[in-house]
Amino acid sequence: MPDGATGLELTSKQPSAAYGRIILVVDRDSRVTKSVIFNSSGDIQEMRFTSIELDKPAPAGTFTLDRKATAGFKFLKP
């Protein structure tokens, strides 16, 4: 890991074919710079996030919310 970076490991309670464990690498400025996904077959997928533009909004429709899939969740506004 680069100097000043921190790793956050997330482990699935019920591993699936898609993933069993995910590691997020976070830099000194609290930005995720890399993700490493380990699936239950032992395959590893690594993604590095570069050229991040924080001053531009995401295009409309980039993120969607399925209210039926999130029934029972409490939504908070920042």
C-alpha cells in the first residue's frame, strides 16, 4: 500500500460467486483509490481509481434507487 494509505477489508457473511471479500484502499484524503475483489473461486479483480474529478456532478440518471429493494431502510439526508 502507498504511504499514508489504509486498507478496509469487507467480508461477505454469505459468499457469492461474485465476491467473498473486498478490500478498499483509502488515501490520506479519505478517497478510495483502489478496490480489490476476491470471489469464491479464488479469482481477483483489481480496480484503480485515477483522474478523479470531485468538482463535477454526476450526470442525471447515473445512480438510481429501487425503493422496493430498500424497504425497511431509514433514509437520512446529509
